[in-house]
Amino acid sequence: MAMCPSSYAIPFYPEITEPGPPQFYLLKLFSTDRRGLLHDVTHILSELEFIIQRVKVSTTPDGRVVNLFFITDGMELLHTKERQEEICSMLIATLGPSLTCEILSAEGFQQGFSSLPPTISEELFRLELDECESSSGPLCAEMKKVQKATINFDNTLSPAHTLLQILCVDQKGLLYDMLRTLKDCNIKVTYGRFWSDKKGFREVDLFIKQADGKKVIDPEKQDALRSRMRSEMLHPLRVMIVNRGPDTELLVANPVELAGKGRPRVFYDATLALKALGICIFSAEIGRQAASERQWEVYRFLLDDSKEFPLSNSLTNRNRVVDRWVLNVLWTASLNAKLAGQTGLHSAPYLTVTSFFMSFDSAVDV
């Protein structure tokens, strides 16, 4: 003890600094063209924790494709030689030795985004949606049978918390949509339970509080929260196919969190659905737009109109693209098996949570 002067202080907490703006990089890829190439690259970038900000695709006269990806690194290590070699070696190992990879700093990059026409914006971002807004035909008929949500409030079980009980169809990102909505509504979760049944439905119990620590007792607040939860759970994304001059464009929009974050893996799911249908993407653009008193993240995919799968004059094929997207977003093993029997469409599997428990010593944001 004598060797340690009393004036010497050891800080218990490290100094915390605010994160700076993200560093943008340009990933240039030169390769032979083939269907599904954009998704394959997206899959690798997702595994390596890169975030795609914008994509430009063009084809050279000799049949090669030039892909320009404006990206940010979730690990913030792309300025190092080791990280650059890691991404290039994985891309070449997966896509073949004919691929040429180059990474450059994209200082001065601006997330420019051309606004949607007013008529399309009004349709895409309108507040009230039907139960089966994004799909049509047999898929819509089947989805109407299961796309429902029951939301109840119980203030008798706990003296300090409101029990929020939810019963709804299982879907990808369901837990994210629930907690994102509660966070945006300034509701704190203290404890939760989450499990599924064999029919493809989820039951969720959440013990919640308001920001002031009080229970949610006011019937008007309950109705407002119930309406918001149902809307965000049943319609986590908006999907449309529209004409863009002589071309066809796929639009996908999702609400941005109040914290400024967009929904994870949207670009991945979109390219996966298009690859499954054999549709080539001519260009892709990601941006944000304000509408309906909130921020939206909008993905714009300019699609290649091939002879094998024409889109410009085929409403049936356009509906198939939208239905494929719906299945990719709402897929569960039991639900997909049922819908596939009616529509002939199948989605790729994903990891699903069968049950979970979460608890906190005190109410915190989640």
C-alpha cells in the first residue's frame, strides 16, 4: 500500500468519444456477367459486415460487367491492407479467378437520391393498407387467412408493469419489428417471453412501462399503440413495381428508426428474390425520403426486361416478383409449405427463433 501514492488515480471507465462520420469506400468489381451475380456479391459483403450504400451496374461491349459498390465497413478496418485483402480474396474464391477487385477511398461521397414521383410516393407511403396489400392472386387469398394480429393489454397481473400480449403469424424480423416500434413509441420493455406453435403463429408476452415508469392504462394510448403495432407487424415493408420510362423498377421501402437506423438485410432479401426468379438487376439505388411524417429507406432496383421473363407488359410476371418478395419476408416453414402448394412459389430458408426469454433489472430501451 505504501508504494501506491494516494494522489494516483486509476480511471474505472475508459474515455468515451462520440463516433465520427462513417468512411465510405468504392469497391470496383470486373467480371463476366451472369444472373445472380449481384446477390452473390451482396451475400459475401453481408457476411463480412459491410453495409452497401449504393450500387451501379454496367455492361461493357465485350460482355463483362462492371459493379461499383459504395460501402461502409461495420468493423471500420477497411483502411488496412489486411481487411482489403480479406474481402478481395473471398470474392475471388467464391466468384472465380476471372474477377478483378479494387478498393478505393470514396471521400466526398454523398448519398444522393432522386425523389419518387408524387403519385408513386402517395401510393407507396400511404398510411392505411389492406391486410394483403403487397400480394395478389392465390397468394393474397391464402395470406388473408393467416395475416392477422391480436394485441391485448392486461394491467391486473403485475402491479408495476402492463402486460402486452400479442398473437400473430410468424415472419422474418418479427421480434425486430415489435421492439423497434415500442422503442419509437418511447415504451420500455422489462421482461418478455416469445414462443411459436406448429401452425406458424407466434405468441409474445411483454411486460412494458412508459418512459415515466408508469403503466399503460389510458385506453386512448392503448388503442394508438395497438394500431401502430399492428400496422408495423403486418406491413414491415412496402413493395411496388412501376414503370420508369421504358424500363421496369422495383421499389422497396421500410421505415427508419428514430435512432436513424434502417432495417437490416433488405438489400440482401431483394437480390435473393430476384435471383430466384432469374431476373437481372441493371442498377440499384438506396436513399431516404420523408413521407407520412416519418423517414423511409427506399431501395430502387432497375430490372432487366428479358425475353424469358418479360416485365414491361406482363402483369402476371410483375405479381410474381412481388409475391416472391412477400414469401422471402414472411417465410416460415409451415406457412411457406401451405402457400407454396397454392402458388408454386418457394422461398429460401432462414434461421428462426423458436423461443426466448429476456429480462432486465430495470426498464431499459431495447
